[in-house]
Amino acid sequence: MASDLPDTTLNASTNSTTASTAFSTSPTVSTGYQQQRYARITGTGSFFPPNRVSNEDLVAQLAATGIETSNDWIVERTGIEARHFSEPGVLTSELAVAAAKKAIQAAGLQASDIDLIIVATSTPDMVFPSTACIVQNKLGIAGCAAFDIQAVCTGFVYALSVANAMIQSGAASKALVIGAETFSRILDFKDRTTCVLFGDGAGAVVLEASDTPGILATDLHADGKHVGILCVPGNVDCGAVQGSAFLTMDGQAVFKLAVGVLADTARATLAKAGKTEADIDWLIPHQANIRIMTSTAKKLKLPMEKVVVTVDQHGNTSAASIPLALDTAVRSGQVKKGQTLMLEAVGGGFTWGSALLIF
């Protein structure tokens, strides 16, 4: 569990100067007496449910219901060796709060210092209110803006981009950005092609206003014509679920789209920031499938030694995967202050995007 790793605290200077009015996702030059306002990550945190399920454990569980698969089949196609599942009744907000507390501590702040909460999730506690509002209450604070973002596996990148824009505009100064999921509750354990892929967890960052660049640029996209290739098609209607409440996926279609867009969005973000692939110290991709990650690294001419990989131990945790991987890399000493990170993801929708930042 990430909680067994030592806390890491990063400090960033804050700037109370009036911000630019533009919701730009790339740095702009300050003009006149107005100083540019930036956003930097000052703390990270993560949390996994204690129930670690290895491939062997899952294979045995599925075999008991007549579903055949194997450790070799899973590893060869995905790189996944284990994942974490929440116990029945454990809500997404509980995982989110645990990760948030670690990120707030790492930033050297108190929960009461937070003035914006964004939770990226596809598995909210309830239809409404937002999981972010529930997290706010469980942190013992009130008054700040709190809302969810739903972009499936790209959700954290979307949330980070929104928080960055709000900080640049002056609408917030200390944002808590969380990716949290309990995907185990929407998995069909009769479908071996999907139930072996996903896991539960939460990752969080604190993003603070700064007078030095942190988030350098972001790039967000969606194409709704691909809704059907990765979705939970059911909906609540008159007190009952209409349609299926289980995740369904066309794996080949998702793979084809993912490898086609990830390198493109990374290059677009680099161009916005005036950087090149050679400036990237670490690529932190959505942890979905090792083959997708390897393909993207190759297209960006990055060795796998520069790619943070946690999919083997965590599985695909959807919106939580990037902040989980980031926190794991920070606390293990891989990622260090001052390094340049490229975050990128694809998800249902179809959505995709990336963010370049100085840690």
C-alpha cells in the first residue's frame, strides 16, 4: 500500500497578485504591472484498499464460477499481476479522503487551507451530490467550491487542467485534485476480458498558486462517436436501473484509438510549452496496458527507463491511475523536484489528453 511509503513534502511559494483573466492552459508573458500566476503541485498522496488480489487469486475466484483464464494470459496481454479491490460497502469518497489527507500533509497544509476540490471519478458515491462535496464534508471543511469531473480514465488530466486554469484566473489558490475509483463494483465477473483489468484506488495532488511555472501546458480532447466502445450503458429510471450496470469494452477498438492519440496529444502539449521530447524526464501515462504504454514511449522516442510503470501492481484504476503512479514515483524517489513530467491518458467517451509540468 502507498501508505507504507514515507511522506514527501514539497514547498512552493504563493503569489497573491491579481491573476490573468484568461483561462489559458499554457504560460503567458506578464504585461504591465500584472505578474503571471502559475500553479504547481506541492504535495501528492495515494491510497489502496487493503485487499490485494493477485492474478492467481482472481483466476481461482473465476474458476469457481466456471470462468477460465490464467496468470500468463493476463500478464502477456496487459502486464497486470495484481490489483486492489474494496470491501463491500466501501465508497469512492473513503478512498479519496485517505489519499487527500496524505497529499495535504505532504504539501504542509491543513484541510482548512484548501479552497477548491475537484474529484475525477466514474464511480461516484451516489447520483448526486458530487463525490467532491462528500469528500469536503469528510475532511471537515466547508465553503470552498467542490465538484466532480467525469472523463473516465482521462478524468485526472481534465481535472488538473481545470484546477490550473482556476488558479491562473485567481478563482482558487490551493486546489485539491483527486482521482478516485471503485471500479470493482461495476465489473462483470462473468466477462474475463474486462474483470481482470481493473482495480480500485485513489490518488491526489495539492496544486498551489506560485510565481514560478509548474503546469506548463495541457491538451484535452473528446470524440463522442466512440461512446459505445467503453461504457457502462445503464441508467437510473423511475427507481430502477435500465440496461446494464456493468462495464463493457471493445478492447481492440480501445487499443487502436489509444495508440493513435496518445503520442499526438503529448506532442501537442510539448509544442504549446515550447518543449521537445528530449525535455521530458518522466512519462507518467494512464496505467491501462503495458503494450499501450510501450507503444507510446516508442513513438515519443523515450526509453522505458523514463516511463513510470505501476500497472503491474495496481491494474487499471481509471481516473486514479495517474495520481497513484505519480505518488508512488515521488515516494520511491524516482520523481524529484524540478523534473519535467508528461502526464497523458485516454478514456471512455472517447476522451484523451495530456499535461506537461515541472514538479
